[in-house]
Amino acid sequence: MPMVLASFYHALSAALRWAVIVFLLLCSFAKMALARDADLPMQSFTQRDGVDSSYIFGLAQDHEGYLYLLTQRSLYFFSGQRFYQVKVQETPNQPNFADSVRFLPDGRVVVLQRGGLRISQRATSSRVSPLLLRFRRLKAPGLGRIENVFLDAGRLTVVDPHGVHLCETPEDNILSCQAPMAGSARALVYQIGDRVFYREPGGNQMRDLTGLRVFRLPWDAEISGSPSSHADRSFYAFERYALLVPNVDGTFARLPTDWVLDQGNLGERPSFVVETPDATVFFDGNRLRSFNGQYWTLPNHDLGREQDIHFAYADRNRQLWTVQDSVELVKLVGWGSWENLEPQSIRSVWSVLSGPERTLLLTDQGLYQLDRNELGERLREGNFFFGLSDGGSGYWMPVDDRDLLHCLFQSGHFACDRKMPVQRILGLALSSRDHTLWIASDDGMLAMPGDGTAQPSLVEDENGQPLSKPASAIALRDDGTPWAIIGNALYRRGANGRWQPVLTHWANGHDFSPLTMVFSSHDDLWVGGVRARTGLVHIHLDGNRIGSTRQIGVECTGSQIIFSLLWDHHRRLWVGTENGLAAYDGRQWIRVTRDDGLISANINQQGLTEDPDGSIWITTTRGVSHLLHPEHLFEPTDLKPVFIEARLGEGVLPEHAIPFTRDPLIVTLGTLNTALASTTYFRYRLEGVDQDWVTTTTGDIRYNFVPPGHSRLIVQAINDSRNIISRPIVLEIRMERPWWMAWPLIALYVVSVVVLPYTLNRVRFRYLLKRQKRLEALVDERTGEMRAAQAALEQQARQDGLTRLMNRRTAEASVLRLLERKGRPDYEGSHRSVTLALFDVDYFKSINDTFGHMIGDEILAEIGARLLRDKLPEEIIGRYGGEEFLIVIQGDFASTHRRVELLLAALSDHPFETKVGALTIGCSAGLARSVPEIESPREVWMEALERADQALYRAKLEGRGRLVVSEQDQDDEGYPG
């Protein structure tokens, strides 16, 4: 029993291990399967873009190019940026949906609604959008409930329960139709091109309404019989491994499939086929698939899952529209022209190496085979950056930034037979004459002979020395001569085999670092790089010398950083940048971004490759883009700007003349080019108002006022990526002139101007004289006021506001002027000195603390009044700060000493009358004499002030209420003590 249990547990653990392995393999296969998707970006349109959230079942496009959207609730049209509702019914609360929409040859719109027809009164144009259409009921005598409408070579064809009726162009709201076609009562009707075909249920052939054109299916083909809830049926037939799509001439196009087609496989849900010259879309009831002429892909991974997709529509700009989950309208950006590959299991895809037999994908995780946009097996591990064919069945490929490998396919197996250590290879070129391999690397510019026996060796400069500077790019001239970027300079190989510098300083910037180069002709060299004002330089050679250089600006390439260059066999230059792809065909520059279908805007170095079929491979930081039809980018295209709506105030601007109004003009613009709508903007100019063009990216225009008369609003659409400026469209605005601009009144204005100038001048002259006198009196009055105010300001600047004495600054300035004057020797050659007294009120803080600051201010004001009363003209008395005062007196020491005592006695001997009664104060003073021998008045002043302050301090220490002379002045011969 234990042995049985052990065997059981052993078997169980082994089974679990195998289950884990199988699960991991399935996960890896699931990840690899994602690489089969074309993975095109989708632009979604929701309620934010004007579309309701109801069931979406169709699209149609009129002769002008307006795109109509049919939903369960309403009929819409597309402006290039958003959807607007079409008013099929004028009556409020009436339905505005449409079961089907057709367009007559004259441009009028026919709408099928609830078994009846409505027709627009006029056609759409650049001036008349579907928003302005007005519909009326179309009477159809003799017809039953209409099930569908078609157009057969421009003639309206109606289907009712009786059969298929061919009708005349409707006039006067009446539809005149013929009797039903024989045998068409139960027929299935199809629109193929511009003709209508019908077939009997279960029949294997279709015929047009004339009976002259008949489709006959192959004997082994089956006709699609999937149900359709929409009246428009998409006809196709199928074999086991092919899809059969009818052509207008009665033949079938056979599209091979890589999966089995059978009636049971198609399911019970609707299926359809949509064709364009470049691609075909097929929905089998489960998945939406796209055929590019060679193989099938899933346009987008989200559309590859099972869901209800009821239609797909390809408009005239090759844009594919469909729905997701029945209610979300999406546009597949780049369908028919682009295929994208984003391998989920690979971090970085560096480049594509394409050849006539196979295509290789070089990544950071190894070398892979790429077949029909499907990632194959990994051929070899390593970080493969780019590669070069050896001219046979082999390839040269740098790997891991340290080795150069030579690999080839032998008997279906991939193997590498040579490995050489080379540091960080950035460029390879193979000479077609002697098969020399040129290697641009961090080790320098290397050459390897074509016999393959020797190792790569450094090339020599013009002096015969090894050229060991790092090389970043290599290109071959059409005569086989190699040119290279070595040490940031342009070199060429001379006839003697040595390399000579051709260009050492770049015109686009001294820090320019070239990364890539390519010849477009014998004398035209293109160099791209980074760290410059312009990252692309076009060099025209004069023999082996520089003839001229031209910098290609950002307006052409879209970026200052150029990573990759490619010159294809159709003589087009492709430029890979950090902001997308640029291309030049010799006449114009165009730019391509994610808005056009590119998987990512940041293109890798060595990221551009031409396929043998002429398509272009672009590798980016996110994955690979395959441009299937590069020629489409250079085809002439019209942006087709249109006026969606023009309103004057609250109403629609009519095309006839309108009465004068000051209401604002509001215009909404659109573009009918659905491929370039997201990158298109507009410029406009209202004649007579705008001197220059005004741009708008939203398509909204507003003028607060339009001048009367005949005005023209000129509009052009601009797309910088395609270098397109559209033809102008014009909005005519005819507004009647107001009554005050009528011709009789204008004549009266002219007469008045001629007859009355003299009278007006006289009246004006008299008025000016009176006004001059009034102004002179007013000026005198204002001048007096200003002088009084100036005097008051000057006095305020000189005086202390409380005591009316000089403030400190004025007192100091007066003392300095006095000292300067006294400092000059008199006629006897001696200097005359002055006496400085600095005193303050004793215990003044106690007065403030006891009686308040108001009483203190009264005492200070009274001190100022007494000092001003007793002051002599030549004396300087000022408030020095707080309760401290300054007195400067001229004369001998004894007289000035007595004078200071008198001034202080006038303060101390008589009480001060205040609000709290009479108060007596005491004063302490310090006395100092100026020093004659000091020449600078300021030094004299500062020295005397310091001594007076020290004397004042001693007076306070000795008991206050006294006058103390500075110690230095006590030795003065005139000292009174």
C-alpha cells in the first residue's frame, strides 16, 4: 500500500509539472499570437463627439464628401472633428433617424424612414452642410411600404413588397416608378458599385436590372446566407479556402484565405465584405479580418474578439469605419496603408532586415523570423541591433555591442560561421566591387577584405597613420567610394586607399553629432544627427569637395533630432526622428505621426528599411510599423474645407441680403478629408476687417460685428504634415446699409462739411479763447495751491510735528553748515568754536507711566513752545529724539554756558499746565564745545555730540536736574567753573 501511494504521488507530481509546462507554453503562444494583429490605432467617437449611445448600423457618403452616420435614434453627419444631427423632420419631437440614405446624381439626399421617403430640397456643398438641409415628404403613388432604396447608374431604385421598381428622378415631391421587375417580388437585392443586382433565393446567379449583366458563381462555391437585420445586403460567395467577391463587370475576385470557410463556420450572425483598391475587410460573424492583397490580418486586437459588428465602411479617403459592441463608432487609423506589430514578449525591437526570401526582426532578445506580420521562431539569442546582407544568403549583424556575426541559412537552418570582436558597431556597408566590408564602430573605421580570411583592420589617414577615432556612420557613393563620419568629421576614401577629411566644422552647430548618412545621388549627401539647431544637412558635392550645404529645418523634418535615414528605389528620402517620420520626394516634404497610423513617433537609429516590394519598415521604441503603400503619402489630396454652420446672432446666416444688424457672426468650419482631419487647422480673413490671416485649430470663428455692405469671409484649410494648403472657400455676407448711411444723407453730410466749416471755426475760436482764459485762471489758482502745499511740505519736513522745533535731520544739517562756516579761519587766523548742549526731561518715563502719553505729549509741546519763545535768531534748537533736545549756541564758553542755564531755567522754574493740573519738571544737560583743530565739520559734530552725551549721562548719575560740562571742556580757559 505505501508503494502504491508513493507511485500515485509520483505520477501526480509529474502530471502537475507537465500541466505547468503546457500552461506556460500556451501563454507564450498566446502572446506570440498577438503579433498577428495589424494592431492599428482606433479613434473612438462617443457622446462627447456628438453621437448618441444607441445602436449604430450604417455609414454613407454623399457626392460632396459628407459622411452620414445612421443610428437607431438619429441621423448624423461628420464635420471632421465631431458629429452633428441632421434634421430629417422639422416638427419638434418627431423622429430624426433614417433606415437608409441615398444620394441622387444632382446631390440631393433621399432618406428612407418608416417605409416612406423624404428628400432634401437642395444638395450639399462647401457652403451648405447637411445641417442646413430641409427635407420634405416624397409621395410615391402606386407603391407599398418601401423596404429599401438603391441607385442604379444614377436612377432611384425602390424595393417594396411587390418587387423592385426603377423610378425617375423625383420632381415636385412626386416619385414616378415603373412596374416591378419580373420575378423580383422575392428577390434579394444588392448594390454592387453603381449598379443594382438581384437574385432569386437559392439561386446561383445574379443579374442587373437590364438583364444584360449576369454573375455566375463557380460550381463549388456557396453564397453567403447569413441573416441581415439591415436592409443593405453585402453579397459574397466562398469556397473552402477562398472568398469570392463580385466585380461590376460580372467577374469574381478570388481572395485566398488561411482558414477554412464553411457555412457552419460563419455562424448565425450577419457577415459582410467591404472592398477598396488596396484592401478588403471581411466579417465572418465572429471576427473582423483585413486582406492587404497578400495575406489576412486582424486590423486591431480589440476587434479580433467575438462581438457584434454589423457593418464596416471605407470612405473615399481610405478610412475604415466600424462599430465596437454595436454602440461605439471607431475609425481604424491607417487601415489599408499600415500594419503594426507590437510583440508583447519583447522589450525592444531595433530594426527589420528585409530580403526577397525572408524578413528578419532584430530585437534585444534575439533574432526572429517575420512572416506575414506574424512573429516566428527565435533564430538566435542576443541583442541584435541591425544587419546587412552579404550579397548572398548570409548576413552581417552586430550583436551585444561587442561582436560582429556572420550568419546564413543552410538547408533551411540558421547558423553563424564567423564571430569577430568589435565594440559598438553603428554602421555597415558592403562594397559591390571588391566585397570589402566597411565597419563604423567605437574601435574606429574598420575594413575587412572580401575574401573573408582576414580580420577587420583600422583604415589609415592621409599620413598613413591608423585612424582610430570612433566612427558613427558609413555610406557608399554610387561609384563605390566609401564616405564616413569619423570623430565627428566627414571623411572619404581616396584613390590611394587612405582616408581624407572633407568637412570638419558643421554649419548647423559646432556641437552637431552626426549619427546617420545616405547618398541620394553621386553629388548629394544627406547627414542626420543630434545636438544642433537643425538635425539634417544636405551636402551638395563638387567632385570630392563640398560644393554647398543646406540645413533642413524643423518645419520639414518635424524635429531637431535625426536618428535614421533611408533613400529608397523610388528616389524618396525617409527621415526617422523622435517625433515621427518625414519624407521628401524631390518636390515636397511630408510628415507622418501616430495620427496617420504609425505605431510610435520615436523612431530607432537604423530603424528604416525598404522591402523588396517597395514598402517601408519602420521600427520604433514601441514596435514595428509596415508602410504598405508609401506612394499614398505623396498623392495630391484636397483637404476640402466646408462651412458647417454660419449664424448671425440667433439665426442662420441666409445667402441673400439681410437688414443691418449688430449681431455677432459665428461660423463653424469643418473638413471632409477624414484621413487628415485630426491634424488639419484653418486660417481665415474677413475682407475689410482683417489685415492678416487668423488661425484656428478648433474651426470656430466669431466676429462681434460685421460691417454693412458686401463682405467676404475667406477660409483655407492647412495641414503642415502633408504640406497642403487647400483652395479657399468663401462665405458671402450681404448686409443692407443702415438708414444713416443712405445716399441722400451722405450728400447732406458732404454739403454740411463744405458750407459750415467757417462758422464752425469761428465758434470754435471763440470757445477756445474763453477756454484759454478759464484755463489760465485755473492754472494760477492751482499754482498758488501747489506752492502753499509745497511750503507746508517743506516745513513739515524740517519741523518736528509735536514741538514745532527743528527735527533731528534738519538740526544736524543746520549744525553742519554752521560748523563748516565756523571752521574757516577768521582774519586773525583762529577758528571760532560753538557750544553744544544736549538735555532731556528727568523722569519723563514716570510721567508717561503715571499720567499717560497724552500728558507727556502736552509737556513736550509746551517745552517746544517755551524754547521757541526764548530762542535767539542765531541759535539752533531742535528735538533730537523722544524727550531729548539739542541746543547749539555761538559765542564764548561763559556766555553760552549762562545762555543754556537760562533756557533750562525757563523750563524747570515754571510749572506746566496740563489736563491733570500743574506739573513741574527737571532737566539734565550735557555741555560740550566744538574742537577747532578737527577740519571735517561732520567729525567736529560727532566728536562734540559724543562728549555732550557723556556729560548728560554724568548729569543723570550725579542726581539729575543739573548742567554738566564734558571733562575735556572743563580744562578750557573759558570754562566758567
